[in-house]
Amino acid sequence: MAPYSSVVRSLITSNPLEVVVGGLRLEHPVLNASGVLGFEPEHVEILARAGFSGIVTKTFTKDRREGHPPPIIVELDNGGLINAVGLSNPGIGGICPVVKAAKSLGKPVVVSVEGSSSEELVELVARAEECGADAIELNLSCPNVRYGGIEIGSNPSLVYSFVRDVTSTTKLPVFAKLGLCDKAVEVASKAIEAGASGLTLINTIKAMVIDVYAAKPILSNRYGGLSGPPIKPIALRVVYEVYEELSVDIIGCGGISTWRDAAEFILAGAKALQVGTAFIKNKAVVNEILSGLKKWIELIGASRVLDLVGLAHRR
């Protein structure tokens, strides 16, 4: 593991679970995944009470979006979910109330934004910074919107352009949220080259389910994003491959349901984690993960979780 700078070392306390990822300091590595709850202050309070170390907002777009009509969620027998919410959100005007709610609860706030152009992203990020956000997550990989989303996130040159334009206009840490594609390492490299502070890997994976009696897709949008346990081995592989090549700050996301899942992502190279589907099913999942991680750190003979980041690459 590369030695930490003296600045980063000074931020780490005796708390064995404290992490600094992309310049964002967190009391422990477990954040919520964007999209878990809505945009009301009471939704933020639910996430804070659940024990997440910071709040990742649902994705904001410049203009209000209604999203797709129901049905928009299908629960699978294997523990996964397929959703086609369609990035429904109140638009840029909804950013400040959510940030204010999270800050009032003492939680760092990562504002998730999506846009079909750099200009839209820059405007959204500027508003988030004005509202007091602590970091930005660029959603470059939503699989169930018609424009933007994964088609941008799988194009290295577009990723470079979008990330460069955003990072050149803000002082906030910027995390590029990338999805599954056959150019994962190349895309990740371009995001970092363009100034991203870190990466969120991965997003949901484009999927579908068909009603065999109605003989048609169940989701109104036909396709949606698969999340939960079914995608965990895939997300873990992407985190491992990207860290192997780039050794960058990564927030691991995709099917994390237990402390063992979390430990795997950490060993693969993730400094922080995001939990989504598991929280929907189990509101105590954060405390369960943290309890397990503490015991694991002791059993493995480490003093802090940061010492274990990427350890699987050195064994």
C-alpha cells in the first residue's frame, strides 16, 4: 500500500473504521447508495438514523423529471431488485432542502447529479456547492434513462470531457459513478485523468423480467437496473480490476448485504462502500456491517480498516 500523506494521516483518529476517500472524511466507510429514498427531509432523517456515515442524495437533474409510470420495481426471488424509476426528481431547486436537512443532522452530504451536457452538470454542481454540499457524485451510468446515463459512462472521451468540465469549476471532491461496460478500466482512467477525486463502482446493471402469463415485460420501461446480491460478484470484479490498474480512491457499490461483502470490497480496493438494496430490505444492515467489520479487523490483526484496503492485491 502506498504511504499516506502527512495531511491524510493527521485526519485519521483512533477510530478503526474512519476513512478518508477522495478527500471526504467519514466516521466509517458505509454510505447509502443514491436512489434509496426520496427527496423529503424525513427521508434524509431515516438514512441518518440508520447509521450511514454520510448521505448520498438521489440523483438531481436540471429540470424536474416525473420518471417512468408504474410498475417501476420488480423484486426477484434471488434477492435482487430491478427498478426503472427513471431518475424522477424535483430538479435543481430541490438540492438545497435536502442538503440542509442532512447538514442539520451532522452528516456529510454527497449530491448526486446527472445531465445530458457538461453545461447542465456544471450548473447543478454550482448549486450543490452553494447549498453546502461536501462532495459531488456524477451519475454517468444510469441504465434506465433514454438519454445520457450508461451511454455516456461507457464512452471514455465523453467521460473525460464531462468530468474535466465539472472539476475545473468546483473545489468539491468529485466522484464519477461508473457502470458496467467492457472498457471499465479505460473509462475509470479517463475520469481520474480529468480530475475526479475518486470513483463509485458500479451502478445497477441493465436487465429485464417478462410476465409469462401476460407475455410482456413487467416494467413499464421494459428495461430497468438490476441491483442487490446478483450483481455483487460483478461489481467486486470491476473494483478489483480498476484498483489493480489505477490504485485510486474507490467507493464500492453493488450487492453489499453483509460485513463479509463489505470486507471483500475493501480487500479488492474500496475505501468506502455504498449500500442500497440491502437497506431497503433490512433497516439494521448498517449496524450489522459495522459490527462485523470491527470484529474482522481485530481478528485479522489490523489496527484500522484503511490498512486493509487493496490487501487482496498484495497476497
